[in-house]
Amino acid sequence: MRRMGFNLVVIELTRALVSEGHAKVYLNGRYTKSFKLERGVRQGCPISPLLFEITTQPLMHLLRDGERKGELEGVSIPKGTMLLHRLFADDSSVAVKAEEERNFTSLCRIMEKRISGAQLNPAKSMIIPFALECPLAWL
């Protein structure tokens, strides 16, 4: 947030809202003992959508920059629209035309970069080739 120009007061207020969280789980008709939340934002946190927007900006900038430089090309969808990325809630989707290995390699390079302290979680990520023929080396 500091690199994005946010005031130190705003940064500290945000930190206070999302840190030191504790939770209990309702299980079999009872609440468990309280435990400290290690990471993430509590479910229902009113600033969660705003924090997601802030943290995805560096990734969106890298994707748009890659498109502008010709390193990435989005996928053409009906009515002449080019689709490169879509965001919904806390999910991100990236669609690139990878007819050339260069586009696929560029996407992998961008996705492997550390983005605002976050990293791609391989367990929650996948690459889905949309082609009739896909070089086996890409899979």
C-alpha cells in the first residue's frame, strides 16, 4: 500500500482491522476454543472487496503492460471484444492466446513474479488449454 501512495494512517488503520483476528468454529452444536487467524481476511469483513481490488492492481498492471508490449494477446470473444483478464469476488481469471510458445512463456513469467507480497498458489491454480492441438510440452 505504501508503494501505491497510501497515507501511513490509512495503512495502519487497515492493518489494525485485519490483524490480530481470532475465530471460533461452530461444530457439532458447540463452539471450539478460540484460535488466532494466521492469514487472510475474516469472512464478511466489509473492507475485503476493497483490499482485493488494491492487491490485484499490480497484477492487472503487469498483464496490461504485457499486452501493450505485445508479449501477451488476449482471447477474441464475440462482438470483437478481446478478453485478457476477469476478476470476481476473490477469484482471478487470465485468458491469453497462446498459439505461439512465446505468449505462453510470457504469461508464465508474469504469473511467477511475486505480486504485492502474494504468490500464485499452485494447488488452487490451473492452466486450461483451449485448442484442438496443444504441444505436449505445454502440459
